[in-house]
Amino acid sequence: MPIYDSTTGFAVQDPKAFKLGCQARDCPNHPEYKGLKMKACAKCKFVRYCSKECQSADWQKHKKICRDPQLVDISAWLYEYRPIFEWVCSEALLRDGVNRTGTHHLLVDVISAGRIGGAAPSPFYIMQPRTFPNTETAHLGGLKMGNSDLSMWAQEGDVGVAEVIFRFDMTYQRAERYGLPGPVSAEPAVHGWDELVRDVVNGTLTLEDVFKLYEDASAIAKRN
């Protein structure tokens, strides 16, 4: 599925079919495929199968979402999940009574769903976000951090601006900036914040699940 960024106009072509796994959940050839060449669905040009048998077995599920090829817009995806990524920035950069927005940034590796196969809640999967000092730039591919005028991104009441690098399929990266409202929390970051955001974006955990985890943890803390 073609990927593009409507903000920058940059387009990324869909990976070659043979590099993608078979869509069928119970594919007998997974993961080696023994030299089989993947073939794309004739209609959506998105999902891949290693055989006609796998395509037939998966059709009852796939036909519900199969449609003509559509562009995947990186900007639209970032906008949809913006509240989650803002929360992550607050957990990573505004905890323990320290404001790290001026000294650290976050890196989020993003993988196209088509590279993984199987049912996907969105066009992309993410790996666990990682925090880096602005002095560490080897992973940025020449992109510099903290050198731009961040004041233009801040709103009234913000205590800092978080910089996040989204690296798509290791071929295209996009820098996002989020103004973070205060105050800086003296509490430690939520345990496993990086895993929580990964699981929510990847569809293995719902926001309702997250709220339930917080409620249970709060109840336990009160009893103790």
C-alpha cells in the first residue's frame, strides 16, 4: 500500500510483495515460505498470500476490509494518535520533578502493517518509544535536535516542547513537536509507559483497559 506524507508531499512506495509475510493466520509455510513468492490480493494490492489455498482460507475475514488501493497518509495517522503520543512525552520528559524537554527527545520506530501481515488496527505498528539525550544523534540520519525555535510551538501554560522522531520503515523520518502543559510532576513515570503506548497503538490494549489498570493500581495503593 503506497504511503505518503500530506504535510511534506513525500511518498514512499509499497515494499515488494516477496518481502511480506502471508496474511493467512494459519499459513503452513510460515515463516520460511521455502522460496515461495508472495502474491498480492488482486483488488486491494495490500495483503499478500503464499498460495491460493491460503488466500481462500483467509477470504471470509479479508473480504470485510478488502477495497481498492488507497494511499496511507502519515500525517492523518499522527493526528489520530496525537493525544497518546502527547501523554507519552509527558511521562518520559516531565516526571521525577525534572523537565527534560530541552535536553532529551523520543524516538518511535514505525513499521507498515503490510510488512507484518495479519489483521491490523491501523496502517502502522510501532515499537516501544525510546528516550535519547539531544547529544546522541547517530540514529537521526543527519536531523538535528533542539536547534529550531521551539517557542513557536508552545501554547500559553506549556512548560516545554517535546520533540519526537517517527522513523517509518527505517526509510523516512518525521519530526513532531508537542507543547506540554504543566506542571512538571514530582511523581515517577507510570511503570511500563513505553509498553502501554505500543500496545494501545498496535491494538492489543484498549484505552478502557488502560483506565482499568490505573483504577486497580489506585485502589491497591489506597488499601496499602
